[in-house]
Amino acid sequence: MKKRRRGERLSLLERAGRGLDALIGVFSPRSAFYRSSFRAGIKAQTAYRGAGSDRIFENWFSTSGSADEDLLNELPTLRERTREINRNNPIASAIIDSIVDNVVGKGITPQAQPDAEMLREAGVSDGDIRKFIGQAEREFENYIAWADSTLRCDFFQLQRLIERKEIEDGESFIVPIMVTNEPWRSLERAVEVVEADRIRTPFGLEPKRPGVAIRSGIELNRRGAPIRYWIEKAHPGDRQWAVKKKGKQFMARRPYLPDGTPGIIHFFHQKRPGQSRGYPLFAPALPLFKLLDEVIEAEVVSARVQACFSAFVKKVNAFGTAMNRSTFNSSTEEREETLSPGMIEYLEPGEEVTFGNPTRPGNTFEPFVLRIMLVIGAACGLPYEIVFKDFSRTNYSSARASKLEARRMFTCRQEALIRKFCAPIRNLVLEEAWLKGRIDAPGFGDPKLRKAWTEAIWIPPSWGWVDPVKEVEASIRAIDAGLSSKTIEARALGRRFEVIAEQKARENKLETELHGDSSPAPGRSTGQDTLLNDQEPETVPAGADPMEGQ
């Protein structure tokens, strides 16, 4: 019979089977041999090595809990450690800044584009649509500066804050409110961003109906859909500067109000079915962040200690050295303990000077740190070059490949931010402006037509160019081949084609008036380069970050 390997753990059924085989072997060795052979064959054919319990995997412990069972108890610790890493670890801080700069940048701006086909079917004229576009653009432009309920951020800064908290905390909570006591606001609609710590279950709160569950401040119905969010009025960690609130310490907020408008927006990336809360992006990489931080600190301290010992004085006669030390009492002669450029020192007989040779950091330090950084970047979905702004190891092809790989993650995050925050808030702003008579939108009260009126294109910041000549030529060829359009290419640059065309028309008109004819002036566009000549292409020097400045 096959002997059990050292460290291998057997299940209860395996131990029972082997015991039965041993018992049968006493009376019929042949039967016991066949039984053990067939048992080993079945195990070899059906078992996954990843589910093994031998000595290699004996310390591999796993759980089979639900999404909330595995997450909610450990979520506060994950958030606290991620914030500490972000405060004190430059690598973690650089990763968050890089993601926010590329996802949001200066801001994701809307361009009104109502569903003209549906509106025409409802009897709306093209003139009404054009009029609405101008009114909607002006109203939202005026609203941008007043979006924050605390007046600390504008609409674009709120985008950056919400994206940053989603990365750091794993989730953001946005509460649309009406501010009625500040007459200087263009509109009463405002946004309050609630930190994840304030969403928690009040002490002693129990579900009022059977089938309802309360998990980490979120009340769920039978289907697992949120029906109420419990928000603490003061931050639980604000112990030093806390202001006592009168009345109840918690307020409940429904995800949707009776008229269908959002009451609270829970912005997070769901990874498992039934997951109620989000967790930080750094959660899988937190151990590596901590260990790498300690390795770098230890290496820097070692290098500093070695650098402190610049020179050593050796004495051949130890007895003489001791005698000299015991009788050395001159008040005018002092031992030199400092070094200066060009100094000449006369040594005593038997003394020899040797200089220190620091060996830290060693030759393996940089490759080791670089490899850990690559793993951390992969855990965050980012190439090394984008995270650490190091393009010294890349050429045009590899730099562009890194950008394209990173854009997949950035665009997914942009779309999520637009759908969950930008578009809903803009819809609420336009609704208030319509109710106050500031915009003309026939049929806006109908939910279907309201959706048609509020359609918009959201333009993210430009990605920038690695090689402007090659990429401009590629854009021109794509337009000529019918694979793209000037509108699409302008949007890729973070611009609006309508704005570019209007600006070029004004420039052409001014140049015509100045030159007195219709012939193009030197350096003047003829209209064929409306899109691509609007801005000067930016070149990227070797080793620089092609995505910097977005």
C-alpha cells in the first residue's frame, strides 16, 4: 500500500477508505491491492492539483463565504491601511495620482446632443432643438462653479475627488441635495460627497420586516437590492474636531425618490454577485506595498550608516596606542575627526589610513525593487511606464503599447464615472433649469422625452501623442477611409469639432477682412485642416512621459 507523504492531510473519507483497505488486506491481499490501485487511479484522473493538501499547500487556507461575508468584517482595516499607504508611500500616491490624472484630468465635459429623431417624432422642430442645446450648455456652464454643497470644489474637482475616493476607499457616496438658503447660487441643486466611513449600521438597529437585511449601513430587500442607506451625520473618526449634532445621529436615504430621481448614488466597481460594498484598488497589493516600503527603508538606512564611516586610522602597535591614549592630555593638540578637500595630515609612526568602501545599495537592489513595482502595477491594471513615469526603457512602439493597454482601464473608469455621477447630476441640473423656465424643452415632463432631451456626449481629456507626425497622419487616413470622422478625432483630443470649426471660421473671416481678398494668407488654413491644425502638436522628448499634462 502506498505510504502517505509527510505533511499530507487526509480527509475523513480518505482515512476511512484506507482503514477499510487495510482491513480487507488482512483477509484478501489481492482485493486490497485492486482497491488501492483503483482508488489511486480515480484520484489521479479527477483531482485538481490546486486543490491538493500535500506539504506544499498545507498552509494554504481559503474560505467559501459570500461576497459580504468575506469582505465586510475586514473592509475597515483595508480602508485604513490603504489610506496610510497613500499618505506615506510615494509609490502608492503616484499610482492614485496617475489614475486620477488620466481618467479625469482637467475634467470630463458634456456636449448636449439630444435624440433628434425621437424629438422630431414627438413634433419638436429642429429650431427648438438647436435653441435647447444653447440654453442647456449655458445653464450647465454656470452651474459648474456651484456644484459642491460646501463650495470647496467645482464640478470637475468633484469628479477628481469621487474617482480618488473610489480608488482609495473602494467606493464613493454622492448625495444630490437642494441648497435653498444661498441666493447667490445659480441653481439650488448641489452635490454632497459622503466618505465611506459614514455609511454604517446604527447600534441596535434591527430590520422592521422579514426578509430585509442590513449590511454595513445598507438596508437590502429580499432580492438584495438596496432600499435605504444609513448615513452618520458626523464622521466617526472626527474625534478631535467633532461638532455635536442635535437629535438623531443617523439619517436614512433612499436610493431613489418617489419621482425616480436619485436620492443617493453608490459608486463602486462590483466584483462579485451580492457584493454590497466596494473595496480599495490596493487591497491585493497591500502586503507588497508594506514589504517594499520596509525594504527600501532598510536599504537607505544601511547606505547612510556606511556613508558615515569615511576613513579609518589603523595603528600597528596596539600597546603604544593604549599608552598614547592614556597619556594624551594636551589641551592644544586634538585628533582630527573631520575631512575637508585638499587637507594634508601627518600621521604618527605606525599609523595607516584606509578609506571606507560603501557597498549599499548593492547591484541587485534596483532589479529587485523594479520587479516588485511591476507586480504592484499589474495588480492595479497599469503598465510600469504609466505608473512610474519611467520611459527610459521604451521606444515608440513599446511606449504606445503601454498607453493603449492603460487606456483600456482608463476608459472603463471614465464610462463608469459618467454613468454613475456625471450624467445623473447633469440631468437633475437641467430638470431644475426647466422647472424654473430657463430652458425651453417641449414635453420635458414626459420621462421618455426627458431622456431624449438630456442626451449628451461626454468628452474626456486628451490622451496626448507619443509621435505627433505619425498619429496625425493616422487620423487623416482614418477620416479619408471613412473609418473615422472629424468629430470623433476631435473628441479623442478632448475637443469639440463644432468649437474648432467655429473658431476657424472666425479666423478665416478675420484674415479675409485684413487681406482684402479671399485668397489664403501665408500660413492660413483653407478649411481642409480644420481639425488637425487647430492646436500645435506637442513633441515628447526621449525618456519623458507621453501622458504627462493630461
